Amino acid sequence: MNSITYSCASGGVGAGTELTVVVTGGAGFLGSHLCEHLVAQGHRVICLDNFHTGRPANVRALAESGRFELIEHDIVVPFESMLPRFDHIYNLACPASPPHYQTDPVATALICSQGTYNCLQAAKRHGARVFHASTSEIYGDPEVHPQTEGYHGNVNTIGPRSCYDEGKRFAETLMTDFGKRHGLVTRMARIFNTYGPRMQPDDGRVVSNFIVQALLGKDITVYGSGEQTRSFCFVSDLIDGFARLMANGDGPLGPMNLGNPVETTVGELARIVTDTVGSRSKVVYKPLPIDDPRRRRPDIAQAKAVLGWSPKVELAAGLRRTIAYFDQQLRHGYLHPANGRPDMVQLSRARPELVGAAP
Ligand code: NAD
Ligand code: UDP
């Protein structure tokens, strides 16, 4: 294990309500926002990440708090014995963008299965509450619309997305059965497409692709006809949902949808992004990836009733904040060849059809 410690945990931890919280995948897009939130709440945070798609820079500023520790570790390798006692664990470690999780599908399946098992074992040893980042992908290409938690999904078991979709479905099963057997409090969020600052410019997901393309004046790559839909949630809304879900009681609770129910076509998203950037980029159409879900919208009745949660940030406002972030990243030369990310270069060479709109 290679440990990068920005700040030693012992100093900032006191008694009382301060919790020690482990966040796997904490250097990624969602994880870094979650760590920031937890540190701001006065908790001590231990972040485990192997930097596959995340980066230390996302959490570097948290070191100043004196309550944040970053450890380089792959969660497929057991870690229960290397941690001090902790109260909560959030399992977010997993590449989330299709080009990234499809690069090594076996690794992805193992992160979801063995990685989740290792989180549960660690939680059992420390008597901790466990949160797992599940996904709307467990509904596959849905035949029920909008998707309620009671819908069991329509997933191909052997397609290019299966390593992630079936991996995340298996993780829900493991969370449920392991939790019951060992009396753990488990919480699972089925996250619908979430965007915001700290997505990687070369992540490959639609919001980051379109924004980077528009800012650079490159073609906007719409896959398929652009009539497929997604429902986009701004990251601050989602993190608020995570906190409420984790804090909700001690009783059993099934997986819960968290997302913004406003549905948008991919073509419409391309138009909003180019208009907001004021870009002259033109739309080009590329083949629709295999098994790409045709529509997706969360039914969030449960989250409203149980957590009193609903998203507040409208798409236009969230996109403006995200565009400002990417604009700054690009100005600082993130995509300059000298700063190139070797994994993206390798990805482009190995599976160019998966990289899609790599800027
Ligand atoms: P991300 O790729 O930015 O973050 C994933 C993080 O996990 C990265 O920091 C990466 O380096 C780390 N990681 C990957 N494999 C690891 C391993 N084996 N061991 C340790 N760390 C590892 O993606 P994100 O959007 O922040 O997603 C976070 C979680 O939320 C993922 O589990 C993802 O499946 C889930 N999710 C996200 C969305 C979304 O819209 N952002 C939607 C549904 C589900
Ligand atoms: N998409 C697109 N152009 C891109 C990237 C993605 O048209 O450059 C489409 C993709 O085919 C899908 C939607 O946008 O229909 C959302 O893709 P993303 O990878 O962001 O998330 P997911 O498919 O996992 O919901």
C-alpha cells in the first residue's frame, strides 16, 4: 500500500458528535464533494482511492482542516485491518463513466463485488454504518418510466455495460444480505446522472464531453439521434441527499432513487450547452453505443417522503457553474499535451470506439 498522508488524523478529532468516516473513491468527482461536506460538518475523514479516475488535487485543500487523510489503496484488496476504528463508511469507489468502466470490465465487476465485500467486512469489524453508491444503471434500458424503486429493471447480463450494471446489482444484493446477516445498518442510493465541478474533462460522460467540446470550439458528439433522455442532477443536491439518507434512522431501508426528475434529451442538452457557452461548435452524430438506455427519469417520491429531499438546482444554473469550472481548468492547461493523462492516451489506443468524444 502506498500512503499519501496530507494531514494526520489524530490532531483534529475530538469527542462528542464527531464521527470518523471512511470514503472509498473519495478523490473522484462525487467522493471529493462528499469528503468536503463531511469535513465541513466537523467529522474526521479517511479517504481510500487508487486514483484510477480520481486525483489527489480534488481533495488536497481538505488537508488544511487537520481532519482529512488520503490513502492510496485499491478496495479490491482487503483493508479492514489497516484502518483505525471508524463509525461510517461510504463506498463510492468505482469508475462511473462508460468508457472507463468498459476498459477493464473484469476489474469493474470485481470492484463492485469484491470491493463492496471488503467494505462490508471492514464495517462489520468496526461496527460501522455502510452507504453504497448504486446507480440508475441497475434499471438497464427501462420498460417502466419513470423508474420507481420497485421496478426490477431490464439489464443485459453479457453486454458492454454489464460489468457495471450487473456489478452494481450484485452489490445491492450483497449489501442487503450481508447487512441482514451481521446486523449492519446499510443505506443505498440509486444515483441518476449527476454532474458538476470536478468531473474530469476527459471523463467521457455527456455533460463533461459537451462542455469541453463547446469551450474548445470542437464538434459536439451526439451519439445516436440525440432523442434518448437523461435526468441531470447537480452535485450539491445529490450530496445533500447522501447525507440525509445516511442519517435516516437505524432500521432497514431499501435502495433509494436520488436524482433530478427533470428529463432532457441529449440533443437538447447539446443545444443548452452550446448556447450557454456561446460556442460555434456544430453537432455531429456518432453511432449509439450498444445497450445505451433510451430514457431515464427517477421517481423520487420515496426520497421526498422519507428524507424530505428534492433537488433545488435547475439544469441551466448547474450547467453555468460547471462550465465556469471547466473554463478555468482548460485555461490552466489541463488538456495541454504536457499535462496529458496517460490512462486516456492508453484508452484511446486500446478502445478508440469507447473513448467517444475525448477532447
Ligand atoms: P469517478 O470516476 O469520478 O469516481 C470514482 C472514484 O473511485 C475515483 O476517485 C477512482 O479513482 C476511485 N476508484 C475506482 N476504482 C477504485 C478501486 N478499485 N479502489 C479505490 N478507488 C477506486 O466517478 P463518480 O461520478 O464520482 O462516481 C462515484 C460513485 O458513484 C461510483 O461508485 C459510481 O458508480 C456512482 N455513481 C455515479 C453517478 C454519477 O452520475 N456521477 C451515477 C450513478 C452512480
Ligand atoms: N452521449 C453522447 N455524447 C457523448 C457522450 C455521451 O451523446 O459525447 C450520450 C450517451 O450515448 C447516453 C447519454 O449521452 O445516451 C448519457 O451518457 P453518459 O455516458 O453521460 O451516461 P450514461 O449513459 O451512463 O447515463
